[in-house]
Amino acid sequence: MTTSNPTQSSETGLVQHVSRFASFTVSAEARQARLGCLGAALLTIGGLGAGSTRLHDPLLESLHLSWLRFGHGLVLSSVLLWAGVALMLIAWLWLGRRVIDRSATEYTMVATTGIWLAPLLLSVPLFSRDTYSYLAQGALLRDGFDPYVVGPVDNPNSLLEDVSPIWTTTTAPYGPAFILVAKFVTILVGDDVVAGTMLLRLCMLPGLALLIWAAPRVARHVGTSGAAALWICVLNPLVIIHLMGGVHNEMLMVGLMMAGIALTFDRHPAWGAGLIAAAVAVKATAGLALPFLVWVWMRQLRERRSMSGVRAFASATAASVLIFVAVFAVLSWLAGVGLGWLTALAGSVKIINWLTVPTAASNLINVFGGLIFPVNFYAVLEVARIIGIAVIVIALPLLWWRYRHTDREALTGIALAMAVVVLFVPAALPWYYTWPLAVAAALIQTRPAIAAIAGFSTWIMVMWKPDGAHGMYSWAHVLLTTACAAVAWYSLYKVPEPEGGAVSKP
């Protein structure tokens, strides 16, 4: 009689995966992966001069590369960076055609993600300076300050000079789990910005891994394509370039939230509620998912234990609240902080751009209304934001009650709730749109929907500048961005859809 050796089996499996990945990288099937990798490499090189660079960079100076940040060097860096963005977008759209004709597999998507991501792990922060704020806030906790009471300016150190001036006096709006991560990063590397950025980016990888694991599971649960879901919410440039290249904690939040949803659908609702709580402890928005998952847990209790609807709902609600409070309390205790971060969520009012309905409406009233009568922009903005908050307050409970009957409805409700919040909050940033996109990836997989996602994602990607600014007040930039988005949309909209309509093949 022979017995299997678990260690030997796992080693054999690992060898097989490595061999399969190596075969994939040289196959004709991997052309999109290689093109995107080239784009990521150009983006990384160009980012040295044109990305969200430090004000003073001793590393570049020691390598005699400071010239990349000025004059002709900056022009060269910008050309390389935008060429990289263009190649990654082209590769993504090219891969999108395979999603529509159903020839793409989940393995192709996962392998391509790794190939595209590898060069970006070495890049400077791209399209955002938030990582410098993260490090400064982690240093606050490390040095005995409460980041929910004081801003980075109260802890002078070498990290402070790279924090955007608008955030130096702002308290941290992030949950205790993420503040704890930032603290450990600064404990390990001190005030070394380069090492801190690299390590913080590595800390986002578990979020990406969870998203890669959860997105296709959720899609298969509702009868749609896992490969399409991965294309929408993992390979999307808003995730690869903004979340990973830009080092945003949304990566952790979205990954934890989607894993919580997947576990709940797989009949592990207690673990799902725990992961949702952990996601909220990174960023509060993930909490929108929990009330909808209560309906899912309630249905599972009714099926397994023949409970009445009222009793099942009460049990699911009580258990969800208890798990949430327990997980959140433990994470807060480990971080040594309270709930002060909730008051800092209002700090987003400092941001004024066109990415939400209230700010867009205010800008349009200011531009066109100002041609007819005097307009006080900030007064209009304040009223518009109050209306936006009212829309959110009214819409969320209505959505929660409307989308309660099936697992697919619960998923739809979460996606719509997040979309309403992103559209009507006082202000938003490009990566905020990854919240609803991750949830909706399993739901919106028809050819027109995929083409619309391609156009929208391209618009957001091109509108934002590599240094973290945007071009929304430049008509030339807006027109160029809109043209790129139209091309992206048309390139997938004209692709014939297979018989059967939606990309529903797992």
C-alpha cells in the first residue's frame, strides 16, 4: 500500500503551476500580456521623472538621474509614461475582445495580472501622492500621536515634505487596520520614503490576491463569467495603475469586501461578516455591503434551519452586528485608537473636481449660469453637496429594501449603493470608482456594458495626470480624453457578441 506525501504533492502542484505559467508567457495567447508588460515597464521608467515624485529625491541624485524631472528630461519622462499608459490600455482592450468572444480563460487573466504588475512593483507612486500621506500618518501612530486627533504637520520629519499641502493638517480618515499597517511599515523602514513606498505597495498585494480569488467566485455564483469579472475589476487600468501603481488602500478594502461577499455566498456568512468588518477597518465604504449580506444570511438560515422570516432576519442581523463589533474592537485595540477617524471622513470636502454629481453640477452652473447672472460658486457647491447627501440618505434604505430577495439582487443592491455614494458624495477621486466596479463586475457583462466600462475607465485614466492633478479645467485635455474614451468604447462595442448575449460562460 502506498501513501501520499502532502509536501511532495504540493511541490508537484507548484512545479506544474510554474511550468504552466512559463509556457503561457511564450505562447501566442500571451501577446496581450507581453504588450501590457512593456507598457508597465515604460510607465515605471517614465514615472521616475513624471510620476508623483518626491520634492527632493536623493536616490535619483545619487544615480545622476535628476535630469529626468526637469526640462527635456521631464518631456522624455512624460512621453515614456504616457506611451506606457497607452500600451496598457491597448492591451486591456485587446484582451477585452477575447472576453466578449468568450475565448479568454480565468487562468489567462490571472497570469496576465502578474505579468503586468511585476514592473509596477518598482515604480514611484503614480497618479497620486496619497502614499506619502499614508506613511506620515503611520509615523504619527509610531511616534505616539493619535492620527485621528492631529495631522502629519504635528510630527515634523522627513516624510512631511512630500505630503500634499492640503493633507498636512488633516487627520486620518482611514480605519484602524490600515493605520496599523502604515505604522508597521514606518517601524520597519523608519522615514525612508522609497523603502516605505515599496513595502506599502507590497502590503496591498493581499487585497489584490483576495480580489482575484473572490471576483470569479462571485461571478460563477450568479451565473456569469469569472474571466470577464477579472477583466473588469482586476486587469482594469483603474486597479492595476491607480490602486497598485498609485498605492491606494482601496486595494485592501475592495479585496477584503469582495472576499467577504464570496464567503457569504458560499454559505460561510460569519467569516464573510468578519472580512467585511476588516474591510471597514481599512475604509468605511465597505460597510455598505453588510446590510445586504444580512438578507443572504437570513435566507440561508431559513433553508437550513426552517426558521421563520422574522426570526431568521433577527438572528442574521444580531450575529452580523456582534461579529462586526468584535472584529472592529480588536483591530482598534491593536492599533490603540478610537473612532475619531469617522469625523475625518468629512475632509474630502477639500477636493473639488468634476467626478461627482454635486461638484459637476456646481461647476456647470458656475460656467454657464455665470454668463447670465452673478454666481457664488462656493454657495452653489454647498447647496449641491447638501442635496447630494440627502440623495444618499434616501436612496440607501430604499435600495436595501428593494434588493433583498435573491443573492443576485443583494449583489445588485451593493453595487448600486456604492455607485450612489460615489456619485453623490461631496467629492470623489478616480480610484473611488473601483468600489462599485468590483461588485458590478459579476453583473454587467453584456457587450454594450463591457464597451461602456472600457470607455469610462479610459476616460478616467487619461483625465488624471501622473503627478496626481487632473485636466478637467482644460478644454483641450477634456476633448482629448473624451476622444480616447470614444475610441475605447467603439473598439469593443463593434465586436460581434456570441450567441446567447451576455458573457455568461464560466
